[in-house]
Amino acid sequence: MAYPIVYGIGLSLFDTNLVNRWDFVGLDNYGRLARDSGFLDSIVITFAFAFMVVAGNLVVGTGLALLLNRGLRFTTFFRAVLILPWLFPEVVVALIWKWMYNPVYGLFNHDLQAMGVIDEPVAWLDDPNLALVAVALAAIWKGYPLVMVLVLAGLQTVPKELYEAASLDRAGGFGKFRHVTLPGIRPVLLAVIVLETAWWFKHFTIVWLLTNGGPAGATNVVSIDIYERAFKNFQWGDAAASAVVVLIICLALSAIYQKVLHRDDS
């Protein structure tokens, strides 16, 4: 882990072709990024994408975990089925959703037209106003099982005696969730939020395979911006500096998590 991190930080201080030109430029690459509107836009898009995916994963994953924790019939079967999206490779997930979003023969347009919701096919991945949301939905389908499993594990550690005490105090379902369940799984939720944010903030595969960062840069997340700088424009120093910025952002989020968790434990 140490070598590529140190190498990447060092590379961000040079203007190089990785072969025979190593011109030390110090922090010039970072200064150029700070003035690059395209890079700044990609950071904003990445925050929006990560927020939508993390929020969606929390809602869907936590909701399903609460249902599975109730001990209903066929719980084991549904656990196995609901975790399947996480087991699929990201390339497979992207291709499945790209087929479903297809404006000509896609499943979504067919069903929505059959129900009378839309009158004509929608180009989900070609509309700058819809593309980011469409990509986020695919990412949520891929990512919710991890949240579900972690939250379900957290739910099973909450003492049943607390629910019994809440029942004696005549607390309803919402009251039990607010005063017993939520405090009991708060450390798990905080950990999930930070891990999910770090994962989806630097995500590349699903976004690249669905839209290549388009249309018109609407889904140009920072990982795609780094890829294009490095492997299309051969701006290795700028790409490394961009990656270091992403590392700093993820470390900052981790520090916030540590502070919040420490305060919660105290």
C-alpha cells in the first residue's frame, strides 16, 4: 500500500512522460487543477453521485435489513436472493442496466409505456438531466446488499430486552425504531456511510461503461477525469495530482467519521 501511495504523491510533483523526462514542477500541477473548471466540475459531480448512491444504499439496505430481521418466513431464501447484486461483477451490472435503459428495446421504456406513464421512449443515458440519476440507480442496485448485510448484523446485536422495555413503556413501532434500533446501530451506520462514500467517490467501472462520462460531461466523475488525463492525454503529473486530491478528500471524510464516532462513544 505504501509504495504506490508514495509513488503517486511523488509523481504529482513532476511533469513527466514516465520514460526520459522528469521535470520537477513542485505544486504547479495542483495549482493548475485549482484553476481547471473541468476538474472542479468533476469534483462537484462526484459529490452529487456519491451522495445519491450512499443515500439510496442506506435507505434500501436499511429497509431490507429491518424486514429480514423480523424473522418472517423464507428469510434465508430472501437473504440469498437480495445479496446477489453484490456478487455480480460490476461489468455485468453495467451491461444489464445499459440494456434496460436502451431507448429502443429497453425494459424500462417498454414497461413505462405499457403502464401509460410515458408516451414515447426516453433516452435515459443520453439526456444530461437524467444520466447521472440513471447511473446512480444502477450503482444503488449494485451497492445496497453490502449495507443490508452490515446493518442486519448490527440489528442482531441490539438486546431484545430493550424492545421489551420499550413495549412496557407503550412505545409504538416508530418509537422503538427511533429510541432503540437507531441508537443501537448508529456506529454501524456511521461506518457504512464513510465506507460507502469512500467507495463510490472513487468509483469508475459502472459510470464508464454506461456513459463514458457523457452526455456533455453530465456524468464525468473525478475517476473518469483522472483516467482521461492519464491514458488519453498522457498528463501523468496532473492525473497523479488529481488522485492525491481524491485521497485527501477520502482521508478528510475518514477523519470526520473518527471524530463523530469518538464523540458518540464518549
